[in-house]
Amino acid sequence: MGIVSQEPVLFDCSLAENIAYGDNSRTITMKEIQAAAEAANIHSFIDGLPQKYNTQAGDKGTQLSGGQKQRIAIARAILRNPKVLLLDEATSALDTESEKVVQEALDQASQGRTCIVVAHRLSTIQNADRIVVFQDGVVVEQGTHQQLLAQKGFYHTLVTKQMGHNK
């Protein structure tokens, strides 16, 4: 299982080492690290840094923006090649522009595996195969984005409220 949380934990070591922490059961090659970074949409950014993959992340990733930290965490999860990927509010702390870039990386990371997404931002889940809506800890609706909108139930209300707040 791979996990990408709302506030990923990065270590005060190189970006390569932070990504390699995705699988501590073996020695990770630089080629694998770069492939994971490419899949997480962070390779170009890292490659443009003066020290590239040897760049220090800083204590808790202080040298990186929120979106960059998220993409490092996604690369770490991809490196593990999990059958199940858990995304726990992975885009909630990001601005709209960073969210788009991270969402592209998450879409790539979810290919070929079961992906469980916990989200309050509906843009994060609207392309999911199945959306399960909880209210007070109870499942009240489930289906695709379009099916749930057509039901005009609780999900429809949530979407309408979020769209109203974004205008």
C-alpha cells in the first residue's frame, strides 16, 4: 500500500533519498527514482535545480513548495508500486494552480491500481470510477460524478455549494 497524505513528511536529506524511502526493502537505482519522479510530474523541476536529485529538501521539506512536496510524496508512493494507493486529502492544502499539477500526477499514479481518495474538494474525485458519499459516518450515495449529479441528492448539494464558493 502507498499513502500520500495532506501534509507529507519529507526528511532533511536529498530529493533522491526522500523518493527512495518509498521502498526500504531493497537498494533503489537512480533510474527507478527518476522514473518515479517523471510519473509524479516532478522530474523536470528537479532536473532544473543546480544540484538536481542531490538537492537537500530541508527539515520537513522546507526548501520546497506545498505542491512540490506533494509530488515528491507521490513519487515515493509510485516507487513502492503499490496495489492500493491511499490519497488522504492529498490536494486540500494546495492553491488552485498547484492542485492542477498535483492532480495530473495523482491521475498518473492511480493508473493500474486501486486508488482510495479521501477528499473534500470535489475536483479531486470527479473522475473517479466510483464516488462514495458519507454523511455523519454513513454511506448515503454512491456512483459516478454524473450519476450522483443526476440524483440531485446530497452530492449534488455539495457540488453546487462548492461551485458557488469558487465564483
